[in-house]
Amino acid sequence: HPAAVLRPGRAPGRLSTFEQRAGLLCRAGADEVRRLEPDRALLSMSPETFLRYVKDEFHPGWLVEGADFHFGKGRSGHIGEMRSIGDRLGFRVEVVEPVEVVLRDHAIVTASSTIIRWLIGCGRVADAAIVLGRPYELTGVVVAGDRRGRAIGFPTANLAPEQAPPAAGVYAAMADLPGGRSLPAAVHVGERPSIGDGEHRVEAHILGLPTSFADAEQRAPGVSEGAVIHDDQGASGASGASARRSRAGCLPDWQPIDGLDETGWRLSLRFVSWVRDPIPFSSVDRLADQLARDCRRVADRLRSVDEVFIDTPVPPAIPASSEETPA
């Protein structure tokens, strides 16, 4: 984003990496994607100097931009000026008119990065997916955590995201692992109110559920929203953690994913649905019981999503669901 060069402290959060955008463009039919680096020299060019640079560097026959596109120093150039300069320099300019979309609350909005950032900042990831035409995705490297989740039976992959995370809360997501495997995940974003360490985190508990949620339902009984899960040996300790996880629809004894180290590998999280706000708990047992219910809710949410979405890392738009909208 140009603001990241001109005003680093005020730049909007990044919605995607270059690699993500290049992948989407190639899937849409592009033969090659090249990047125009926004350095200060480039951003100080007048509109005509900028377009001459683009012509000399890339030899375009056609430029495609949105109706509200501005370019050149101080955003002084507009789409009409681009067309005029293009006529002189020998390339055509195609204008993509604004696109309106209907959100799940029936509000009609114009698709833009501004509205996407606002929706993500409110935790409305299902609405963000409607505007994007795909789930909002965080990518990054898995880093070391403090293993608190593992101690209560809910180990997490701690992501150092390259994009702006959504609002604090718990989400249902699909985790795309190295090698092309995708698994459901319960993702916690934000500080951990029960621990009070003040550190903002993105923690993904990858569920041991197969892609077919019908199979998962046969393997593990459901947990009602009001249920409190106990086991014969108490709610604490390894056996209690295994019982909680098993009844929540997770594999009873979670093991590290085959072929992956604990840290250092790349993970992508595709956010499907908001589940709940952050909640402080008075005890580890209550926290673990809630995490078990979160796992069940995540499985339920993802079961209702089209199988094409489950299996495809870059899916079509998500239909509206019955998910509640966070305040």
C-alpha cells in the first residue's frame, strides 16, 4: 500500500500478500503477474510521468482500473486523465464500475477494501467473504507458544500473520497445511482474558476431523451448548483433557501433524464464521469446557458450508448462513 511507504504508522492493515494476489490472478487466467514496487521515487511522479514509466516498463495494450482510481503524486490523477493520457501513449483504459453486494443483514454496500477492513475489524468474517468472493485468509509462519493449550488438551498452532487479523474472538476456519491438506480449526484471535498476559495472538486449534463431517458425527457425540463436560478422573490432567477433546469431536490423543515440526512451517487460515467473543474464565476447568464446546460449534458451522469451499483453498463466494452477527 502506498501509505506504508509515505506514512508507515498510519497505513491501513494489509488484506493480502503479493503471493496471494498473484495466485488469485493466475487462477482467474493471468499468464504472468509482475509487481510494481511503490517506492518514494515512483510515488512522487506526476500522473503522465507515471503512465509513461508504466508504458516503458510493461508495454501495456490495455489498463484496467476501478472508477475511483487515483494515481500520481498526491493522488492527483483520475480515471478520466488516465484515459486521455492512454490515448496519446497508445493503450486503452477499461473502467470497472462499482460492484454492490448484499450482506447477511440485507445491507447493500459497495465492494471496496475499506468496507472489507471494517467488516474484518468487527469480526464479520462471513460478510467479508461475501464482499471478497472468498474467505478472508491469514497466512504466516507457525511460531513457538507457551504450551498452555497443550496442558489442558487443546494444543494450538501460533501464527505470526502477514495480514491484519480480524476482531478479537473465536472463529471457525479451515487450516491449509503444507502438502495441500486442509482441516477444520477453532481459531482464537486477540488477548487471552483468562491469562491476562496482554499479548495479541492468533492461535489455531486444528481439529482432528475428516473432511466428511458425517464421518465425524459418527465418531464423536455432539455436545449441547449448555453441557459441562466431566470425566471419571476429574476435569484436570491428561486423561481429563483427552475425554474433553474426544467428546468435543476432536481426536482423543492429538499428536503432532505428520512431517511437520512444532514451529517454522507456513499455515493459512481461511475464516468462515464468527463463533463467540472472548470470555474470561474463573478456572482452567471452565476454560477447557468452553474450548470443547467451541470445537463442537466449529464442526457444526463448517459442516453447513458447501463441500466445494471445504476442499478448495481459493473457493467461490460463501452463501449467507445462519451465523449470528457479533455486536
